[in-house]
Amino acid sequence: MQHQKREAECLEDVMNQTVDQLKEYLHNLRQYDHILSLLYWDMNTLAPEKGLEARVSAINYFSAEQFRLATADEYGRMLEELRKPELFDALDPAMQLTVKRYSRDYERFRRIPEDFYTSYTETKTRSEKAWEKAKQSADFSVFAPYLDKVISMTKEYVHYMEPDRDPYEALLDLYEEGIDGDTIDRVFAELKEGLLPLLNKIEECPRPDLSALEGSYDMIAQKKVQDMLLAYIGFDADAGATAESEHPFTLDLSIGDVRVTNHYKEDDPLSAIFSAIHEGGHAIFGQNIDPSYEGTAVEKVDMMGLHESQSRFFENILGRRRSFWVPVYDKLGELLPQFKDIPLDMFCSAINDVHPSMIRTEADEVTYCLHIILRYEMEKAIFRDNIPTDKLPQLWNDKMEELLGIRPENDGEGILQDMHWSDGSFGYFPSYLLGSVYDGMFLEALETEMGSVDAILEEGRISEITAWLNKKIHQYGSLYTSAEVLQRVCGRELTAQPLLEYFYKKYAKLYGFC
Ligand code: ZN
């Protein structure tokens, strides 16, 4: 008995010691993350053109150091020790997840030959530059040889990481762990079947007249609108910051420092308004993770679908409702006086104007889904059917016609519009739509528990909705996979039906069909 007790104590000592060592090691690794994130923030907001070389050299230096630490033998030994069942079982859930996830990443990284990694990184950088040029001149032939190389090297890259897996499955898993291709096939098929008839019905109705919105909108006032909206939805300005950038993004430095950017267009105030709400949704997630998870893998949410579900919940499910604007529409008019002359109902028609268009990032919430389905089908054609690169533009255009009934006039408004493929981010696109599908389910669960969202919003109680999301989803960071979150919050498996119901109910009312 005494002997067994001493053995247990001894085991506990070993565990505590290794956990402390690992935590210290992760603490050091996080410093590189922090500084690289800050460099990224600076590069995309304030940094001047002429400082490019010095900045690239700083980024290369810190990235190389980080890679060295993340693949060191010493690190691998610590993780291995903690994977021993007798130690692993005694860890708390956050540390178990940390050991599991970081062991997976460590092993993946260790399988990639260093010279391949360097050459892949360089290929992607060159390919991004070629894509920019090709997009500007709408000339696919400029990008084609680079894309071809990125595709073959991405296949090789995932083969190193996950040698026994189908490469596209491995890619999907990088962006939304645990949601496989079969599940996405099923859900996207449900959506396609439901959306095409809805879109037909909407297209039979006249488009709203939006000429009253035309004009020039002060950019400083647009920035104030952003601050007003961020405060309204629950962004904590003491735990974040805002800046301007070419493309809006959110950056999590730590739970106490989550930043958002925006872009302002003089002739299109809706762009900055909805980007503010979207990025605000991402930031609210990051700011509300339980601080006790700091230093573990739980505080890093790299499930893109889950993250996107939170930004899109605020942007679309809440932000495109009339009731969302009731408490703040007067404030919008005070900051941008043009809105004083635009009745709220007209504003609501403008923010819900559904019609097929070429560009994904400018699409409404309904046709947006079809833009993503197109990209998912393209990626499967690339990775599973090995369609030659020079055939891709035509395939894109055919799919555009099949899904949205329109055909791009040039590749600039077709296959060249997104940057994702230029840097090898294949498998990322589906996560945007998965986010919306989750949202349909979250909305259903929220209304079951709290009653009509419209009533809550109209009474100015949006903070109760934010608090519900904090409690049900945000506080846990990435402790649970998306599928687990859906089970915990909605008590059911992934399905597109609630999203379709939301669309049908909303647009039948807005467009007056049944
Ligand atoms: Zn987003």
C-alpha cells in the first residue's frame, strides 16, 4: 500500500515537472508568435513601402527561429513523455488537448524536409506576386505556370504531413478539423438543392431601387460608425484596437489584445459597415475565451469554420435584420447624415439585395453560398480529378453559369478574383460556408432558449445575445471541435436545413412571396 502510494506520488512529480517544462517551452514559442503577429499587423496597416526589405528580413529571422523551436528534439521528447497513458490520463482537458494537437503538428512538421519547406515558401511568395499581376491584367496565362507549381507542391506538402491520407481530405482537416469531405458533400448538396429554387423565386421579383444610397460618404465619419457598431455588438475597446488596411482582418495577439482592421470606400459605406460587424464578430470570440486557457492550445482557435460562424452570425444573422438597426439607426444618421433621408425599410432592402454577381466578396448572403460551392467543386476537380491547370478557367466559367446563371467576361472577374489558391490555401473556402451552416443551427438553438431574436434586438438587448454566444461557444476557445460544439449547443449533427429555413422565411417576407 505504502509502496503504491509512493509510486503514485513519484508519477505525479514526473508529470508536474514535465508539464512545467512544456509550459515554459510553449511560453517561449508564443513570444515568436507574438512578435510575428505584430510584424504582420504593422506590415498590413502602417508600414511604409520602402521598409519592405528590412521587414522581410525580420520576418524571415523570427520565422526561422520559430521553426527551429517547433521542430527541436527537446520539444518532441517533452510531448512524447506526456503522451504516455499514465501521465496523459492525469492531465486536465486543456493540457490533454495541447499535448495531442501540438504532437500532431510537431510530427507533421518533422516529416517535411527543410529544403522542400524553403522552396515551397518561396514558390508561394512568387506565385502571389504573379497572381496580383495576372489579376490586374485579367490574364490567366501569367498566373498559370505558378498555379500549376503551387498545386503540385501543395500535393507534395500534404503528402509529407499526412502520407496515408487523401491529400484534399488532409487539406480540409487543416482548416476545419473533424469535418470531412463526405460531410461537406452531404451538406453542400442539401444547400444546392434548397438554394437554386429560392434564387429563382427571388429573381422573379423586382430588384429594390437603391439610387437613394448613391453619394459620397465621409471616411472619418465611416470610422466613427465602425466604433459605434463595435461597441454596440460588444467589442471590448480596452482589449483591442482598430486600424485601416487594404483587406479587413482580425488579429488575435492575446485574449486581452484582439485587433480589427477595416477599409473605407467613399461611395460605398455599406462595405465598411458590414466589414466592421464581421471582424467585430471574430474579435468578440477571441476576447471572450476563458483566460485560464492562456498558454494552452485552447486559446488558439484554428477551426476556420467555427470562427467564421461567429463573424457571420453578427454580420448576417443579426446585422442584416431590420430589428438590429432599430436601436442604432438614428445614431447612424447622426454620423452619416445621408442616412437621415433614407427610410429604415429602404436601408433594409439595400442590405438584403439578393442577385447573382461575379465577385464572391461582394455577394449577398444567399448567392455567397453558391460562390463557395463552386470553389469547393473546383478544388475537388483539381485534387481528385487532376484537371490540367489550363482547363481550369473554362471549368470555373461553366460552373458559374450552372450555379448562378451568369458567365464571367474575363478571368479577372472569374478564376483570378481570390488570392487563396496563389498561396496554397486549398481547402480553406468550404470553411466560410460551413460557418453559415453552423449559424442556421445556432440561430435555431438561440431562439428555442431565448425567444424571438427580433424582439430581443428591437428592445436594444443585443448584449444578451452576445452573452449567450460567450457562454455557449466563445469561452471554450478550441477545447471542442466544431462537431462537438454543434452537439453541445444544438444537440444535433451538422445540417443545412436550419440555414435554408432562415433564408426562406426571411426572403419570402422581404420579397413578398410564399
Ligand atoms: Zn471572416
